[in-house]
Amino acid sequence: MFKPTLSKWYLYFCISTLIFSCYNDKDDSKDVSSSPLSNTDSNNPNPFNGVMRPIEVLPYPEISTKTYVIELERWDIPNNRTEAVKTTDNLQSAINWAISQAYGIIRLPAGHYLIGKYGNDIYQAGITLDDNVAFLLDENATIEMVPNDKWNYCAIAVRNKANVVISGGTILGDRDNHIFTPRADGDAAHDEGHLICIEGESQFVTVENVVLGKANGDGILMVGNKKGEVQNLKNITIRKNNFSDNRRQGISLVGSADVLIEHNEIHHTNGTSPQFGVDLEGAGRTNENITIRNNYFHNNRGGDIVNTDGKNVLVEYNILLQGDDSEYIDGPIVYWKNADWTIRNNSITMRTVSVNNWNGIIMYSNDNPKTNPETTYIYDNTLNNCGMYMYKGADLEIYNNYMYRGHLAFKEMENLTLTNNHVNHDNKCWAYRFLEVSGNASDNTYNGEAFNIPLVTDATWNGCWIK
């Protein structure tokens, strides 16, 4: 009869432990479930229908058309949503090798790639891209951040690089399974987990035809250089992406210039403040020359577009729609008085009241004087079941807007111009409200009839006011 020795028992124990651990690998996400992404809206004039193929024509001639399809077996890259550390390391090695061999286009085959590994005590590292590269995901490829307990992560990072394209497939965060472990200071907000990070002095970066969902923070975060330094993060294009169920923001701009955001559907942003579709918030840096156009916003909990400090921002031809099953906290469009922008040809609809009342466009303020001398222009917009409210500011031109069951309200405003605006509402005093306002007004109507607003430039005027 076979009688194992003590050393043999120890060997059997080690083998058994190893086998058991393979089925309980912390990187193995087989037992981790995630809810599906929220539906896109079929009423979108340019509706999204599932996953998307990568673009075929590259926007930057600096990127070589020499193409490498990542060989999963050669690089030992799992594509079955397992072994995050191994997947991250080997996928990064394949990308780095392809770049070293002068490949400009790197294609990721279909599969589900679980990524993420230790970066530092508060950062979960993902994939990084170099200059002059197009990282193109098969339409059936998904990159997913492994569940983790880190404050911050970037599933894909572009840091101080130029001529970079990310296109196709799906990139997911870990919000359904994130572990909110407090930091040393006790804070457990964990709102800096992002899908794509574009940082530093990166230039000429395009993100197009990507599904970006379930970030613990933002779908895309753009952060320039440190406060006080020259900002050179610029020439960024965010086009035709589906932003869904991201926890903090769809897109955040924190020091950027010459940015184009167009033809995206940005929806169901919710979870932790501010919860906006697009947030321009420099935090001491400069955001300037930003265009946001032809996007479809809906079901964003905080609001759709907020501009705290952006200069020369153009917002046009967007649809901003409060969803049937949602309520705004702030409202569709929010800005601070030292931001300057043009808001034109947008359709804004509110179905339920926000904490800021029925205001489709609202300007926040404080008791400090306005220091930006530029004028903000708001024209040719249609507002449904909402209006505009601005207070303690100056330098504003509003014209050719239609408000159905809406209003125009101004408090302590200087240099206000109101021309050819059309307000429909069942309460005249609610429709037009003025308290200590100066400027000029002409050709405005109330319920289809001429409405006189006797503003003058050298004195303030009080009209009907409802608190």
C-alpha cells in the first residue's frame, strides 16, 4: 500500500492549492456580472445601432498605413475576459513592438480583453499609446477595466503624444463592480476612473466610432499641463461616439484648446457630481476654442453642457432632451459669468423641473464683478417647457429664440440686448422678468403679440418679478 511521506503530502498540498487558485484568480472575472448599457435613443437624427467599426480614412498623414493585426497566440493575450494583468502586459508588449517596427495602424481582433494592473496606491494602470499610431478595435472587440479599488485609472492613456487615433469597438469601466476603499484621508469618492485619458501636451488626437461606457469617472478626460504652465493640449476631435452610463461625466475638458466634439450621443451620465454630458472646467487652466455641435444629449443627471470658464466656445445644432425617466439636477445648459460662448440653433427640452426651476439655459454668478469683457451670444434656439435665467452679470446678446411655455428672466444684469425673442406662456409676469437690468430690447413678443421691454443703457429697470 502506498504511504505518502510528509514531503509528498506537502507537494500534494501545493499542487492542490495552485489548482484551486487558478479557479479563483483575482484577475478572473467570470463570476463578476455587469448590467447592460442603457439604450441609445432611436429619435437621434443620427442613431447608433450597436457597436461600430473603426474608421477607414486616417486624419493624420503622419501615421503610416503599414498595418499590424495583433497576433493573440503569439503574444499570449487572453481575449475571454480573464487574467487582467497578463492581458495588460502582453497587449502593451504587442503594441510597443508594432510601433518599434514602424507599423502605424495596429488592429485589435474581436474578443473581450480584461485589463488593469497595479500602478500605485491610488492608480490602476491600463494601456498607453505612443506618437503616430492608430489603435483600431474590431467592432466586436471590448476592452474592459478589471474591478479594482483604486481612486484613479485610465483604460487607455495618451500622454504628451501627437497624431493618435482610437477607433472602433467598446471600452468599458468597472463602475458596476468597483470597490470603494477609502484613501488615507478617508475620502472614498473614487471619481477619477476614466476610459480614455488625453493628457499633458498631446496634440492631434481623434476618438471616433467607440462605445464608451461604465467609467467610474469620465468617458474621456482631457487634462493639460499643471496650473500656471502654458497649455498645449490641443487639436482634439471627439466624433460619433456613444457615451453611456459613465458615472461622473461623459467628457471633461480641464485645460484644452481647439477641441471638436460632434455627432456623439451622450446619455445616462449619473452617479457622482457633476454628472454632465460635457464639462468645461479648467481648474486654473484655460479651455478655449471649443466646438460642441450636432450631438444628442439625454438622461444626463446633472445636466448636458456646463461651462465654468471656457473662452470662445461654440455650441450649435445640438439636441438636449431630458429623458422620460430622468430629472436634471442643474439643467441642460449651465455657465458661469466669466465664461464666454455662442449658443445657437439648439433644441432644448425639459420634461420635469430641476433644482434651478424650468431653466434650459442658466448663468451662475456670485458677488464678484465680471472680469471677462467678451460678450456671450444666444440665438436661434428653441426651448420647450423651459426658458433662460441670468443674474449678476453683463455683456449678453439674446435674439431670435423661441420659447414654448418658457421665459426670459434677468436679475442685476448690465449691457443686455434682447431682440426678436418669442415667448409663449400662460402667465405674462412669469414669461418676462426683470430686476435691476440695463441694456436695450426690441421686437420681442409674448404669445404672438408685441411685448414692450423698456430697457435703457444708462439706468436699471425693474419689470415684473416673481421670486
